[in-house]
Amino acid sequence: MGVISQSGSFADHLTLIATSNGVKFSKAISCGNECDLTAVDFFEYLGNDPDTEIILSYLEGVNDGRLFHQLAREISKKKPIIAWKCGTSEAGARAAASHTGALAGSRPVWDGVLRGTGIISVKSFEEMLDCLYAFYYQPLPAGKRLAIITGPGGPAVGTTDACLELGLEVPNLSSETKERLYEAMPPVGTSADNPVDLSLASAVAPEVYGKVIRVLGRDENVDMMLAIGIGGEQFHSSITEAAKEINKPLVAAILMPLESVLRDYKLLMGSGIPIYPDPVRAAKALAKLADYAEFRK
């Protein structure tokens, strides 16, 4: 990953946290008040840099909007740009002028630029990290059809609603897939609909996650998967072993206290599976992944 930031502390904080979770960086550029070279120059550089596969950026403003638009669109055809564009409100623009002297520009104009160039737009540092991990560790999906695998039932219902609001699809599974799922899951308390409900079986026999992931990985109606659970080493080993046999995006959400989630971060990130403390955050990252895949097509 390459970083272009008009904030030195943003570049420091981002690389420090992401590196601790296994992400490798090619270059991290802090361009501040741009007395000479500008963010547009560095976009052109990283766009042509063979060591950079994904570009991350914190932006307050650019000095040549037309050139930036042209460059960003060309770069996005071959590598993702994940950008946090700040200073689009009146108060934010004043802060940007004080911070870097940037003319931040209007929100409607920037919204159009971000959509038209294929840039993955984020609204917070947290969302930047969430997208970073999804794009770094997972392949692009073939479409927007998501299968949800869950032990806890309630969060899956809310996540399904969120997915539809985000433009994702939660498709019906084929009858053949449902038959295979029923063979893989305990017969009582489970459901082979989408979301796939593992019920209490997920707590006492976490290996069922891996069995279900393998089945869904063969379903042509499924483009990506989200596993929701309570974590632990058995949960980790079950889904990471299954992930080796599929070529579809797979992320996990752990519904446990923060200290438990942090323990699972190391286990799952180390195996290349992005992990989130909230399934809706996971769904947002997958939606960004699917939107960019659609742009590339």
C-alpha cells in the first residue's frame, strides 16, 4: 500500500496500526502545505509505481482539480484508491485553510469527483482501516451477492437490513446448496436460508462454520461471505482452513468484548481474513469492495 496524506499524524497513525496487523507499505508520503510538489504529483507517481498496489489518501484539497480527476480515473482502472476527503463543510473548510492552507472545495463537486473516478470514499479513520483490510486481504468479488453465516440470530437480521441499504444483495440459496447445508449442520435449531443460522451449534461445535463456508463457496449465487460468531481458536481455525479452498471474499465479525476481539484480530488477520467488531462495519467494507469491482468492470 502507498499513502498520500496532507496530514503527517494521519500517515503516522495509519501505518503504525495497519503494520501491526500485517499490512505492508511501499511508500508513505506526507505532503502538508505543498510548497513544491503536491498531492496530484504523488498520485501520478504512485499510480505508476510497480511497488504500490493500493493507494490510501487523506485529502483536504488539490491545486488542479481537472488533472486530479483525469489521473484518479486512470489510476482506478488498475489499482484501488481509498480516500478520506475532508473539509467539505463550511467549518471543515475553515479548519483546512488553517491546517494546510488548502481550498477544500464544495461537497457536491467532490461527491461527483469521487463517484466519477472510482475512488473508494470513506468518512472516518475507522472506515479507512475497515476498507484497507478488506482490499488488502481479499479478492474482488464477482458481484454484490452476500451470504451471511451466523450463530447469533439477532445481529444477522439487522445486518441483512444494512446490506440492502448499502446496495448489497442477500440472495436465496439454491435447493442443491440448501441440501448440502443441512447435511453439514446439526438437524435441530439451524436454518439453511440466507442468513444461514447455525444457532447454538456454532458455540459448541465451531467447526460447522468451515463446513458451511465450503458449501457456500461452491454456490454460483454467492459472491462473498460474512461469518458472524463469538471467536476463539476453534472458530479461527475452522474458517481459515475453509478460506484456503475458496476464491471469494470472506470476512468475519466477532460479537465479544473488545479484549476478546483484539485476541482474535491477531489470529484472523494473520491468516488473511479481515475481522470487525460489528457485522455492519464488515458489510460496509464489503459494499465498498463490490462497488469498486463494478467500477473496474
